[in-house]
Amino acid sequence: MCGIAGLISHNMVKENGARIRKGIVLQNDRGNGLGAGYAAYGIYPKFADFYALHVMSEDSAGMFAVEKVLKENFAVHYVEDIPIWEKKITDYPLCRRFFVEPEGDKMEQLKPGISEDDFTIEKVMNINASNSKAFVFSSGKNMGVFKGVGTPADIYDFFRLDEYEGYIWLAHNRFPTNTPGWWGGAHPFNLLGYSIVHNGEISSYGINRRYLDGFGYFCRMQTDSEVIAYLLDLLIRRHGLSIYDAAEVLAPPYWSSVEREENMELQDRLVALKVIYESAMLNGPFAVLAAFDGGLFSITDNTKLRPMTVGLAGDYSFYASEVSALYEMEENLERVFTPRAGQPYAVFLNCADGEKIAGSQDMPYEKRGV
């Protein structure tokens, strides 16, 4: 039932959230008012080199505890309450953002040679696991997630998203079924540069969660969708897989399809991915739209039990659960199509013509590392 929308300017032209708002508000019937959210990239140019940590807390004590941990482990360059329109939603948590930079000596004390990304993730995970009143829900650079309990229009207006400008926008309208509707459970889910919105159910959540625990990722947001953001960080950033190989892990082809593959090098790689990453496979009906620092891509399950459509116009690409939502974002679309089941459709920033858009079904195997 959930609604998904996304847009990207290949040339990184910024705009406010007006068009993404139209695309997701049209899908209002895909939610029930218990969750909505947005992610925007390029919105913090003055602090682009720092991690922008968005924090929610039930009360000032919880927020103080988070701030204490951050000041003990990071150089905190700027702190402020996230601007809100309090007349739109009356029952809401404290929302604050911290622009931070890991300090080298503290990183070395934790683990010699640890990267700034891994250090930041470890602290975010520790905060979310140990603080019952507060949590970090956005941790990337030059981007931010804004989400909560309400309709897409409510959340957009509450966080005053007309005042931000970004070159990638994600949006989600939630219809929670077997998980609670609360501020932390709303989409998007984010970790460092990766943000995801998801429609469907991850029936492999238990296996995926236990697998992630072994790599230091802890799920605390009480919804199955959280594992997808963490798996993308693990597979792509930490293990170095391409988007296309990560998609083969999350939505792997059936064994019968692998056996029919004529490219023996590709067949061997598909077998290796299925065996090595068996516990990272997503099971169940799903459609995922994922943003990262370099672009935007979609993935669906292998039988396409949840919808995903794409529209192209000039130097822009648009994604949505419904074709009508594409036309809300851009009336003059040049092409509209549905990506194949189980296949990612990726759009990259600042690439040469012909490489900006690459569905894996059109991508030669030797070029899939783009």
C-alpha cells in the first residue's frame, strides 16, 4: 500500500520540495496518516564536509544525553533545533541537528585505522541502542531526512521543506501493517549517504537482522524496512559491491535463471553472490527506492509484487509507485516505463551522456561496476 516518489537532477540543479510534494500527496490513499517522510540531498552546502546528524527525543533529558555522547566523540561545529511549523502538528518530539566531525585521536582510541564513516556508524548505533528516549535518524553529509507521524502534506509543512533546496528528493507515504506507526518507524531510513523508502514486507527480517548484528548494525526502529538501508551500506560501502551486484544479493535471480546464463563469468559471480550473501537476501513482496551521494536507484522483488515506474525528461529522472504521480512531478515526460522485476534501475550524478541512466538489463556485464 505504501506510496513512493523520487526525483533527481543529473546535473545537480537544486530545487525545493514542491514537485516531490505533489508526487507523494497524489498518493495519499496509499497511507493512513501514521507515517510519512522525505530525504533531500545537497541541502547543507555550508556544512558539506561534516556529518549532519538529525536527532529526535521524547524530552530534553534524552537530547542532552545524545549531545553529551556527541561532544565526547566528535568536534561539534554547529547545533540547532530543526525548524518546524508547530501549528501543523501539535504532538511531536524534540528535533535537533548536529554538524559533527570525528576527532582523529578518539578514533584511534576506539580502533586504530578505523575510517570516519565506520566510527560515525558505531557511535550512531550505540546511541540508538542505549538511549530509550532519543535516536539518530539521519547521519549523512550534505543531506537530511525529515519524517514523522502524519500525512505527506502534514510532514512536508511541519518541517518547512519549501525552505530547502536539493538535487535529489525522496518521499514516502506509509501504511503500517504489522509494525507500529511512530516517528522513528516512518520512512525514509538512512545511514550515512544511503536513504531508502520501501513499499511491501520483508519476511526475511529476522534473518537479515541477525546477519547485520554480526557486522555491528543494530535495528531499533521496530520495522522491517530498516534492514535495507544497513544492508546497502554493508554491501556497497564496506564490501565494495557495485549497485548491480548488491541488487543481485538483495533480489537474487532464481537458480533456474542462473543455470541458463550463457556468460560463464557472470554465472560464476551470481552463484558466488547467492552463496556468500544468502542471509542478506530480501524475501517477500517489495519495491525499494534508494538514494545515495552519487545518484538514485530502484529495486523490486523478482516477481514484481509491488509497483515501481520511471519517467525521464531532459536531465531529470522521476520514480513513483504510480504513473500518475510521475506526471504530477513533470507534465512533459519524454519516456515512461516499468523496470524489470528484480532488476535495478540506476541514475548517476555528473556522468557522461549514455552513462547517466543504466538499467542492469541494458548494462553489459563488464560495465556493471559503474
